[in-house]
Amino acid sequence: MREEHKKAIHEKYQRVLQKGERFWPDSIYKDLIISFAIFLVLVLLATFVGVPGEPKADPSDSSYVPKPEWYFLFLFKFLAMYGQLPAIGKVEWIAAILIPVVVLVGLFLLPLLDRNLKRHYSRRTLALTVMVVFVVSMIVLTLLASTPLLADDTGRMTLPTQMQMWAGLFVPAAAYVVLAGLGLLVKKLGERAGQAQAWTAGVASLAMIALTAAVLVMVPPVEVEEVLVAGTIPEQITAGQDLYFIHCVECHGDDGTVTVIAGVEGLEGTVVSPINSQDVMYTFTDDTLANIINYGQQDLGMQPFGVAYGGELGPSEIGYIVTFMRYSWDDRMEIPEGAVSTIPVPAEGEVPSYEIHIQPLVQRYCVSCHRAGKENNNFLMTSYQEILTTGDNVDLNIVAGDMEAYLILVINGQQILDPAMGDLLVDQMPPTRLMPPEYIDSLTRWIMAGMPEMAVEAQALSPAPAAAP
Amino acid sequence: MWKKLFDWLDERLGLNDLYKATLDRPEPKGNWWNTLGSASLFLFLLQGATGIFLMVYYTPSPDHAYDSIQYIMNEVAFGWLIRGIHHWGATLMVLVVFIHMLRVFITASYKYPRELTWIIGVGLLLLTLGMGFTGYLLPWNQRAFWATTVGTEIAGAVPFIGEFITSALRGGSDLSALTLSRFFSAHIWMLPALLSGLIGAHIYLIMRHGESAFPDKDD
Ligand code: HEM
């Protein structure tokens, strides 16, 4: 830059300042208003949206689909799309390193690279239009981030995937080439080059946005399933209790008192220390308990439960079980209010519903055995549908209004014998100890009333309360 | 009385000169787009303040990081508010700094004599993203763990020295306690120190050259 240009710039600036204002008090109030508004927005976000819960990190669960902070999503999507390109897509470092580094160096050195002395928008069309296309492509890539890139049976990209590739890669790339080409022609075309650039950027942006909108309509983004995250202590205790009843009762009993295991194949008669005792609670820290659950007690007969060792429980879940055990059985701890979850029992004359009464009951007493992968005559009980439609004796298990239904018989302590052979078909349920009478009653009344799922259905079935005199 | 006190202090501290240099500066007629820089500064300070409060309870170890965050959210009075502000503040800061950059770009304010202001600004943008990246791991939850695993893996694509960079970031071949302590010290000491230094330089340059005017037809 020549000295005369610099001088002109300084003189121009001094003239502008003459007509200008003072930082204090003319413009600082705007800064303060904006800062205060930002603060308010943050307080509102923190209060009404909060920070979404997430389970604890589990290094062994590599099935987890990683999701970076939203402001890195565009880069991830760019890498994923680039990887779909034939041939060049295999050279990962071009997209992962070379292109970002070139963009960054360009950004750093922008003031040195941009030798254009002009500042008005109409004379910087190249810089402005390139930036517009760049920012729009960033937005588009971010919006498409959770739409998968798929191939059909023959290995070709599906139509929505091709549209994504155009929106995120090809259209912007073509636009940069055209914009740069027009930039070289400025001398020849004059004013018209700038107009052509503005049109190019506009059309390219519209095309990218339209393609993205179409893809989002055609392939709605996948909903991520919510994972159970218990925050407060009472929530953790409840979650832990449910997990304990699914995974531990068969050996340690409802309340951790079992001393001799009964009814578990291969462990019949094994002596265990009651895990609710002071002995266990006082000598084992939370970490030790978590480790026992995680690694199991292999040589003594307790299998590992941690995902890392072939079990089903992640670190958060193991933590909840430990919290449940600690607060329920350690007499030095006081159980916080609202922490014990009780299974609701229907009132006199009320018809129980799956939603309110049966689901928690089954969860507590039956699901530990009646879920996939256990021995249970293929009778699964983890959802309403399953309860009604699975089981070797599905036609006889649950029959609306029939007191002789198998399920009602077995929970009342009867055994079902095979009508043909006469040997034992179904034992009493649960096999080791029957449920408390109020729960047996609840389950019985549910079947007698026709197994309503929702509370409203159950209410419709309940006899109308006698009209007041 | 007040006048006397002020004069006494002014004589020693140079309050009047300070006032002239920082607040009583002449500026071209501005508009609301000029507030984004100071909004970035405000967010930086707010992140610093809320971060210091979070530090009181946060423990940077894989065994306790997650639980200490749970504790902050559920047990500490107003812990949820402080963490909520810090969480959303990070998001907003990235957004505001980026839009600030766009406005500077669009008004061509990076041209002579403000080239250095821009170059330092790009450094600030990178450091802000670095703060986001390192802070993301600290709660040690599934999302954080796996996003960081993939994020550090990308560095592995650098030809020849990729492996080295990845293991330098992670402090080993896998994410571990070492990774957490590296990210933690980067997040609370190294990057903020760099950021405050560069913000100081950025703002010094802005005062020195003055706020640029919006370009008109002759520019
Ligand atoms: C932590 C991040 C940042 C902070 C705290 C910050 C702060 C500020 C402040 C307070 C101003 C004056 C008010 C205004 O014009 O808005 C300013 C101006 C400026 N900033 Fe930043 N900034 C940051 C990031 C950036 C970035 C990422 C860039 C560009 C890459 C940048 C480039 C500039 C330039 C060139 C000016 C001069 C504008 C003019 O004179 O009109 N800054 N910055």
C-alpha cells in the first residue's frame, strides 16, 4: 500500500470523527443493554431449558454414536460427505487437515491477501459472495448433520443422499469456481461481473437451502432415544431399586437378606452373606460395591454385570444400584423424603390399569426372569403387548374374567401340571417366594376386569360410584 | 470534599488521563452491530466468573468428575443456575464471536490500519472454539467421552505426525485420566491465559486505531 493511500484513509477517518460521537456516553449504553440482554437470555435458558442429562462415560460402550458440540457438527458432516466421494474420498487428510488448514490460514492472512483498497460493499463483491456461500454451506451442513448418508442395495447413494451431497459439497464448490472465474473477468466485464457474482451467490444459496429443506422433509432426522438419567438422590434410589429387582433378586432376594441361594440353576444351596447386613454395609465403600457389581465374584458364583465384562449395566446404572443399597440398608444413612417408591394398589372397587398399577408391580417382581435371554417359557413381560401375546401357553395364561387362568393360579401358589404327561409345567410364580397378598389381589382383579392398559380405560370399567342419596 | 479526594487520587493515578483514553474516545456514528465485540468480552468475563464457581466443586478425575457435576446440579444451592449459565454461555459465546467476525468482515474493517486487530481476532475465534472443545469433555459423560474420542482421532489424519498429535492430546493411546487432566488444565489455565492476553492486545489496538466507520459510496 502506498503512502498516499494511507494518508487518504487517515484523513477520511478524521473527517468522519468530526461528525461522530463519543464512546462515553453516546454509544456505551448500547453495549450495556446488549450485555444485559444476553445475561437475561442465559438465565432464562438455564432455568427453563437447563442442561440435558447424560449417562456417565462408559469407555467400553463403543456402540454409542458420538455427537460433538453443535458448532463442530458442520465439520463432521463435511468429513462424512467427503468420505463418500469416489477415489479422493479415501485420502482422509485432504478433508480432515488440508482444507481446514487452508481455510484457517486464509482467514488469518485475510487482511494481507485482500489487496482490494475499496471498502464499500459494491466494490468487494468477490469477498462478500464467497463468504455468503461459505456461511450458507456451514448452516446447511449443520442442519443435515443428523440425517444419515445411505446407499441402496446396489451400492449407489440413495436419492436423498445424492441431494445432500449436492447441497453440502457440489453446489458450493461449483459456486466458488464461478465466483473466482468472474473475479478474474472483472477488468473485462466491469460492473456486470459484480452483478453476476451476486446472482451466482444468491442462486447457489437458494439451491442449497431448497435441497436441504427437501431432504429434511423426505428423511426426518432420527430421534435420539432418551436414556434414563437419574439426577437427584431420590431419583437415583428409585432407578437403582428397579435395576436391583431386575438383576439381583434371584440370588440376593427382595431385601438382600438371602443367605442360601435357592432356585438358581448351578448355585442351588450356595451360601452368601446377606448383603443388607451391617457387616457388608460398614466394610464396603461405594467404590468397592460398584466394583463387586462391575466385576462380579466369579469364583464364588456371581457373574460380572458391567458392560465392559460382558454384563448389561453401564457405570451410571451400577451407581444407582449402589445408591439404592446404601440408602436402604445402611443404618447410618437417612433415606431422603420421597425416595422409596411404593407400588400403587387399587382402592376398594377400583379397576387397576397396566399404566398405573401393573407395570411397576411386574417390573419389580416378574421382569427379572421374564425378559429376553432368561428361562421363562418364552413369556416376556417388559411391555403391555408382550404380556398379552407371548408365552408357550399364551392362550391359557391370561384370559379375561377367568379365575382359572394360569397366571392367576401360579401367583396364588398353585402349580400347573401338563394335562397330557402329568409332570410340572409351570411352578408357582415368583418361584421362590410369593408376592405380598395386596399385589396378588391387584394382578387378579386386573385380569378379571379385562386387562385395561390406560388409566382412563380402567376408570370406564369401574362400577359407577353409588349416587349420593 | 469529593473533589479534593478525586484530585488527590487523580494526581497519583492519572484518573483523568485514563478517562480520556478509555471512555471519552471519539467514534464515528455507530449502530447496534458495533456491540458484538463488547458482547463477546462480556460473555468471556461471565464464563470466567461462573467457571470459577464451578471449580469450587468440580473434581477433574474420571471417577469423580461425573458425580461432582451431578452434585453441583442437584445439591449445591443455585448450582444448576451457575452450570446452566456456563453451559449456554459457551454456546452463545461461539455464536456471538462468529457473528462479530462476520460483521467486521462485511464492513471491511480489517483493512488498513486494522490488519493486526483482525489477525489477533482469528486467534480469539480459535481459542474460543478450543475452550468449547476442552470444556465439553469435563463432565465425563457418554456424549463428552465419545465426541472427544472422535475429535482427537481426526488429528490422527495428519500425514506422518498424526499419531503423535493424537497421543499428545490424549496423553496415551486412549482417553484416560491423563486426557481429562490435560483438557482440564487447558480449559482453566492455558487457554484462558492466552485468551485474556490476546483480548488485551485486541482492545489496545481498537483504542489505538478507533472504531472504523461504516463504509460509504466513496470508500
Ligand atoms: C473473544 C473474542 C473477541 C472479543 C472479546 C473481541 C472484542 C472486540 C471489541 C470489544 C471490539 C470493539 C467493538 C466492536 O467493533 O464490536 C472489537 C473490534 C474488532 N474485532 Fe474483535 N473480539 C473478539 C473476536 C474477534 C474475531 C474472531 C475477529 C475476526 C477474526 C475480530 C476482529 C475485530 C476487528 C477487525 C475489530 C475492529 C472493528 C472496527 O474497528 O470496526 N474480533 N473486538
